[in-house]
Amino acid sequence: MSSRPVILSLVVVVYDMPEQAKRTLHTLSPAYQRNVDVSDYEVIVVENESPRLLGAECVMGYGPNFRYVSSNNRASSPISAVNRGASEARGRMLGLMVDGARLITPGVVELALLAERADPEAIVSVPGYHIGSELQQRAVNSGYDSEVEARLLASIGFPEDGYRLFDIACFSGSCVGGFFRPYAESNCICLSKRAFDLVGGYDERFVSPGGGYVNLDFYTRALETPGSRLFVTPGEGTFHQYHAGITTGGIRDDARERFMDEIHAEYRALRGHDFVLPTREAALLGRIPPNAWRFVGQSARQWTRAGEAPEETASESPSG
């Protein structure tokens, strides 16, 4: 690699999802991301211990800018892993992906670097989607699984053109209000390392499986950073792959409702109030490919329904 200083450090947390993680890492690789130099960014993969490890050799094979950090943490929670990855980062900007089963579109790194050049305290929020025609925690009830998803990905020739992911996806629960309303979280958020340190990183007092509301909590606190400027990328996305995650199909029906109540209660206990959507105004950044135009239309329809709740709620799927 070049001796040029790294600008962006992408931290990806992986746990017991090797096939999904391999696809994710490909979308972060220099072979897939467009209009960027390999020396401008690094990818730090932090893997929590599980029976199905990726391992260093696999991770390093995606490019000279990939690094592997093994964690002895056997828990499914990503919290300590993402903080560990951030502590290892060399870039002045961090990109945080607490779920290693997320595919990203080919312009995410380019726009993060562009935003950082425009404003060193930029926060870039990449909208979230689920692969499939409906939220995966609902789709599983009609047979959605990894095999169905694999066929969907094959139908668009993935990974040949990453923007075709929009053709087989729907907004995630936390972004269902569209581009013109606040998000509950981002599963690919980029911000200065200074801002990350200022808010204290991810709060390790969240102890629920999967981290509960920790990603939503971090997103809200990050947006309150003094001097920051929020950008949203309507032409780029992060797409959740099915892997029986705890809030996206791993548990169902009454068990899921009980779990959601438990993580709501955990958030209230830690913050002293119920979770509310952040209201920070955002600037839109980047071009919008034709594949994403239908989501612009959905966003506009949600906006014109001012005063009404979106079709889903942010609490429908933490980290989903």
C-alpha cells in the first residue's frame, strides 16, 4: 500500500455469518467500490468468536487495504467489537457497520471521502434496505430464507452492478419514512474519529442480544455532535442480507414481541425516556441512479403525508 495517510477507516463487525460476510466484504473491496484509490481507505474486520469463522486469510484476500482483528468475545453483541475496531483505525474518518451482513452500493466510499473533504466534521448516513419485497422479519413467515435470497441476488447478476440491489429491495424499518424524513439509524454511518471519541463510542451498557437499541442510540448521539453536518445519500444504500438475525427473523411472533419490549425497556432504563427519532436536518449527497428512483417516489409520498406516521415505525427493527 501507499504511504499516503488513510482518510477513511471502515469498521465491520462479523459474527457467525460467513457467506453473508463474504458478500459484504466484496462490496467494500477496491474491485467493487468506484472512483477511489485503495490507499484512501482501509477496511477493519472485527470478528467475534463463533463456530463459523471467516479468519484472517479470507479477509485479507479482499484487498491490500483489509485488516483482520480477532475478538475473543463469544457474544452476538457487536458493541465491544465496533469500539475495538474504532480504536485500531488509522483514518481520520470512521465508517461503522455493526452488522457484517450488509451489502453496500459502489459509491459509498467515494461519497464519504467527498463529504470529508467538504467538511471534516461531516456525518454521512447511508439509508438502509432489506433484500426482498417486504421486511425480512415478516417475509420469513411466508418462507423467505437464505436460499430465496440467493436466487434474488442471482436474478440481478450480483455483484456485477451493485446498483441493481435497489431492484430487489424495500426500505428497512428504521428508514421507512424515506429520504425526506428522519432516520432512526444508519447501518453504515461515517463520521470523524474526533466525533466518535467525543460521544464516547458505542455504549457498552447495552447488554441485550444483538445490542438492542445501541445502534439507534449511537446514531442519535452522533447527530448531536456540535459543529457536525449531516449528509444523506439517496443514491447509495446498505442492504440487509438474511441471516436469522435476532430482530430480522431469528425469533418470531410472541417471542419477538417480548424481545422488543425488553430492549425498549433497556433503552428507557439507560436514557430515562422512550426512543424518539432524531430531528436533524440533512443535505442530500450524490447522484441517484435510475434503479433508486422508485424510492424517491416513495419518499415523496411519505413526505406529503405530513403529520401521519410512516407505514412502519422505527422500532419495527432495531439495527434492521
